[in-house]
Amino acid sequence: MTTALPPVGRMLARGVGRRCARCGGRGAFFTGWYSMADRCRTCGLAWRRNMEGFQLGAAAINIILTGGSLLAVMGVGVALTYPEPPVWPLVAATSAVAVLVAVVGYPVSYTVWLAVDLAMNALSDDEIADADAHRAV
């Protein structure tokens, strides 16, 4: 496999589609919606890159996605019902969106964060060799 990474935009697009940022393999590290394998099933890249805080970055991406969707729903709801927005229906709608986006966005947050992490910290020669050794044949 090549050592060059794709452009950042392509890696982020792959992450949004739950694909491996490096190779674009389907499902990347996920064997189910929530269950994860240690490596990409296509290129062998380990998603835990021996760096502290990787899961914290994925959690931050999930919080950003959830918070952004909350602001969008709340803003649209207030704008559409101004000057007297109904408080409880808006609270119910934003609560439902918060739960839905947090649950559905869980695997996407990991693959997007991997793309961001790869853009900031290039793969080392050891990581490339390790991934190539575990690559699917």
C-alpha cells in the first residue's frame, strides 16, 4: 500500500461515510454499529495510534455534531415561530435531535476524528509497516 495519504477533504468525506480515512474501506473499524475491530478490515491500519486522547477527540467530534444540530433545530424553530415560540415543543424537538444525533453519530465521530488525526499527525514508518503486515489479502 502506498505511504501517501489522500487529501484532507477526501479523508473527511470518507470519515463522514464511516470509511477508513486512509484507504476508503467500507465500515472501516466497525463490525456493527457500535462494535469496533482494532484495525481497518481493508488496509490494516490500527485506529488506536498509540497516542493519548484519541477517544477524547472522537467524543469532541460527537459533541460538536450534537451541539451544532441542537443549535440548528432551536434556531429554525424560533425563527419559524417568532414572536411567540412554543417552549415545550421546542424543548421536545431539540431533546429528540440530541439523542438521535448522539446515537447515530457515534461511529461517524470516530472515523471523522481519524481523518483529522491523520491530517495533523502523518503515519510513521512503523505504523505503515504494521498496517501493511495486517492488511486484508
